[in-house]
Amino acid sequence: MIGLMKISTGSRGKIDRSIKILLIVRLINSMGNFVFPFLTMLLTIKLGYSKASAGVFMSVISLLGGVGVLSGGKLGDTFGRKRTIAVLQVTASAIMAACALLGLVPVVPFLIAGAYVLLQASWPIFNALVADLTAPKDRKRSYALLYWGNNIGFSIGPLMAGYLFSNHTELMFMGNAVSLLIVSILLSTALGNPGIKTNPTNDTPDNEQPETGSLLTILRRRPLLWAFAGTNLLLQFVYSQQMFGLPIFLNETLGTSGPTVYGTVMTTNGLTVVLCTAPLTALLGKRRPSANLAIAALLYALGFGMLFLAVHPLWVLFSTIVWTWGEIVSATNIQVFIAAHSPSSHRGRVNGFISWVSGLGAAGAPLLGGAFVEHFGSRTLWPFVSVLAVVAGFLLLRIARYDGFRPPLDQFRKPPNA
């Protein structure tokens, strides 16, 4: 609990009760996230998909997830963020329960895809909800705390999922269904509704004041968001190889012990987050989010690039620690940047747009990664993604030069009584 104390306390006071509730929600959700981290192995080992076919399937559901994040942001801004998240997660829970009852039949991957779209739709709404509940000065700590809690659960979940994958696959789906149902109930009953600010207020920073117009209109006024989304596409392509390229690489190099080592990698990832989120957040807390993201890109380049030399599971775990540092820095700064550059009236939609663009990188990761592995082998994938991470880091340094820019938006803001 030392990490929690360091993140949630300090000179700026305690974290709000609502954020603590969201912390519990993240903890339960991630602890029960059994299916998606093992989806590539489920397709190739349990259902007989080829590596290329699994890559195509993963890319397709990533693209469908992009539709989810775009529509989810709009739904959350329109119908209320807390209510929309609960409905989406209850529906996904029902789908997972159906998969558990059906067993490993051909239709199950398509049901999983449906649940994935619904859960992806909830993420931009969740991120906007956190921004609603926090003052700008407290956001980095709040996002860091939620990310930390998410990985407490994720450090436990893969150990259980790795066992269930080999012995009781249907229980993976049922556990996922139960966790989603619990967090939906918790959101509905324990969390207050902060509402969505649609009129200007004195306590809202200039760049977050509500505005009129569509999402495209907002993005035209804020070109920095376009550039930021593009660089995150590259980062997401690199990071997503830990869910596609890495399990294939481990299967090829370690044989039957591949799934077990992959489960250990995911647990190492979660434990690294638990131990390192607080010190990394403190170390980089005063830097601009975009500059921190450039550091994250370089850590990705180093960590994934190390896999080219991997000859032993311990070296794989060491590389996991390095790229996880990049994940920590990225996860604790992306939403802070988005919140600081988004009008409160459009937070869900801006989150959805950036998540969608970033999701194109996730969609391309298994598609291009699968083709790359088929032609050149899984080991040569790592120098390629390392170079892409360096390119993303350079672009983020360029964005950092303009991070303090604030466009003249007075003429676009909603009048107080609109």
C-alpha cells in the first residue's frame, strides 16, 4: 500500500471519494479481465487459427473497437457518462456469460468481438468522467492512482487466467462476466453523478471551457490534437505487440512453456506498475505531458528492442520491466494532455477520437505484425517496432514545443445561459 499512499496524499490534499470509488472499479475490472489478454492464444491454440488468420481477426476487432470508442464518447456526452458506462458493461457481461455456457464453438470469437466493442466504447467515457471529477492540479495524481489500481488487479488476473486457460477455459469467460457485473452495480449505486459542464464557469481553465459546434469543428480549432493523435497511433502500434507479437515470439522460442512465461510476463508488467508508478510520477511530475510521452516512446524502443537478443525467460522479464516503465509514463500523461486541451462539453468525443486514431495502431499491430512474422520471423519484429518508437518520440518532442499554446476561443464558447 506504500504506492497508494504516495500517489493519493501529499501537499495538495487527499484524493476525492469519487476517485477512490473509481479505483475500486478499476481494481475489480482488471482483476477479472481474463479473456482479452489471452485472446491471441485462445485463437491459435484452442480454436486452431493460423498466425496470419489470428492477426486478421485481431485487426478486425480492433477496427470495430474504434467504432465503439467514437460512438461511446458521443453517447457519454449526450446521455450521461456514469449511466452509459453501466449499460455498456452490463451488456458485455451478458455476452461473456453466454460464451461460458456455449463453450469453445466457432461463434465464440465473434461474441468476444461484440463484448470488446462495448468495453472499448466505455473507455473514453470513463476518462472523461475522471476529468469531470477532478481539478486540473489533481489530474495527474488521480489518473496515476487509477492506473496503479488497474494494474494491482492485472498483476493478479493473468496468473489465474493462465491456469484457467489450460484447464478450465469456460471459467475465464464466467469470471470476466462476474467482474463486469459487479463494477456496473458499483458505478450505479456508489458513485455520484458530477454532470457535464455545458456553460462557462470561473473555475474552469480557459482551454477547457465548454464550446459550441461538432467534434470536427472542435478539432479544427485545436490542430495540436490531430498531431497528438497521430503520434499515439505509432505508440499504440508498438505497445500492442505485447499482446500479439510477444505471445507468438514466446511460443516459437520457448515451446510449450510459452503460455506460462507469457502469464509471468503479464504479472511482471503489473507488479512493475505497482512498484514504479509512484516514483516515476513523482520524478516526471513537473514536466509537460507531451515531453513525458517522448520519454515513454524511448523506453518502448529500448524495452521491445531488447527482445531481439532474448535467449532466456529472465531476459524477457527484464525487457518487460523496461517497456512497462514506458507504459507507466504514457498512461499517466496521455489523459492529462487530452483533458487540458479539450472543452468540457466535448470531453467524451475528444477522448473517443484520440482513442479511435490510436486504435488504428492497435488494429495494424496484429495485421502488419502477423504478416511481418510470417515472412521474417518473430525475432526480427523487435528492431522494426523499436525504430517506430524512436520516430514517435521525436514527433512528441516537436509537439512539446507547442504544448503551452492556447488558441483564442472566446468567440466559440457557449454563453452562460445557452
